[in-house]
Amino acid sequence: MSEHGADQHGVHDLAPGDEELDGSGVAQGLRGYLLGLALAVGLTAASFYFAHSPLVWAPAVATALIVLAIAQMGVHLVFFLHITTGPDNTNNVLALAFGVLIVFLIMAGSLWIMANLSHHTPGMDQLMRMQR
């Protein structure tokens, strides 16, 4: 394997979402985007289908939608944002992990604050009694 990712036969081994930067991979890049679009549309259609179909047991619909949403995020990360496991994408993966950490901290902090306020705020019936 050479330093440019080609093996001894000149065949390039690229992960889905990776593309050549020398300009020769325009058709391949367009094909990757179209494949990502087809997968995203298919996963969206599957989500609507499973949400309104008797095929999935009613309590399991939420789990099916979560699985399809995670798959949708994976498609977007690989085919549109080009986040892959290649050695050139280490900084992208670290930036993504940091972004996910920040979003998680904001969500967890917001939920904690709302739960704390809900616990310490009097109910509507107590507020009505206070006004009398």
C-alpha cells in the first residue's frame, strides 16, 4: 500500500464518505452524496411508515424510531459531513465528540435546573390560595 491509499494494483481503498482531493473523484463524490440522499430519504420514509403501521408493536414504535434516528445521524455523518475513521479525520472526530459533550452538558444541566425548579415551585392550587 502506498502513501496515497492505493494498493499495488492502483485501486484506492476509500471509506464511504471519503473522496479524492485531486479532482478526479467528482463523479465518485456525487455518487456518494446521491447514495447518502437515497439512504436518508429511505430512513425518513421508514420512520413515517413504522410510526403509522401496525407492523411494529405499539410500545416498540419509540424504540424503532430511535434506532432509525441513530441510523439517520450515521448516514449524515458519513456521507455529508465526511466523518470517517480515516487517519486524516482525527480532528473532525474529536471536534464532533467535543460538540456532542457540550450538547449533552447543556441538556443535562437544563433538565436538572427544570427538575429543581419544579420541585421547589409551589403548585397552582397553592398559588391560588396565597392570592386570597
